[in-house]
Amino acid sequence: MLGPGIGGFELVVVALVALIVVGPKDLPVLMRKVGQFLGRARKMAAEFRASFDDMARQSELDDLRKEVEALRSGQMMSLEKDTKTTFDDINGELKKPFGETVPAKPLPPADAKIEAVTHTPPMTEPSLPEETSPPPKPRPKATKPRTPAKPRAPRAKAPS
């Protein structure tokens, strides 16, 4: 099926009606015009889709620009304050005497079940890897490079 409600039989009927109404002489011209029209329609649909995608992308960029501007103007001050208080807390903890204890976090109630999951692999002796490849072949000994032979004197031509 080509589309909803259009099957092979319907296409044959449309082709026969077009052949009768237009005639066999003008049918190729009509089919070319229909093909050009469908090509233009597809091109317009692709342009519409591309422009819609561009608008969506532009909208996302505008949102990001607004967020950046908000961070630059007002929210950066609150981030700076939060960062400063955090670093001050860390600095204060570092300056405390070494022996001073830090209050511990409260323990969970005694009736709460705490399940510890531990996994200990069974003890086995380490095995040596089996040899799967043959031992490497010894490299051939390096040989001296051949020196070119001395050029021979040209032979004298035999008298003819």
C-alpha cells in the first residue's frame, strides 16, 4: 500500500482514467508535470522543516543567553557568597587543634537492620597460563651489505 486507503487496484483505475481522459500521446507530458509538482512539494516541505528546526535551535540559544546573563548579573553574587562561606568553613576546620574531636554523626537506631553485603572469592591456587603459541623463531644473523662490483671495462668489438 502506498498510503491510507490507496492500494494497487485504485492505482490501476486512476492510470486507466488518466489514459482515457488525457490520451496516450500526452500522458508522458502529464506524468513529467506531476513529477515536477511532487518534487517542488517535497522541496518546500524540507525547507519548512529546516526553518522550523532553526527556530527551535534559536529558541534554545535564547534560553541559554538568558541563563548566562542571569549568572553574570545577580546570581553570581550569591554563588560567590556560598563559595566564600564554604571556604571559610574549610579554613576554620583546618585551623582547629589536632586533638579536638569533631562531633560524630548519630548512629542509626539499634532495631534498624543493616545488611552488609560482602563477597569473598574462593581461595584457589594461581595457575600458570598455558602456552598457546609456539616459541618465537630466532632472528637471522645480520649480514654485511653487498658492495657493488667494480664497473667492467667495455668490451672491444670484434673486427668484422
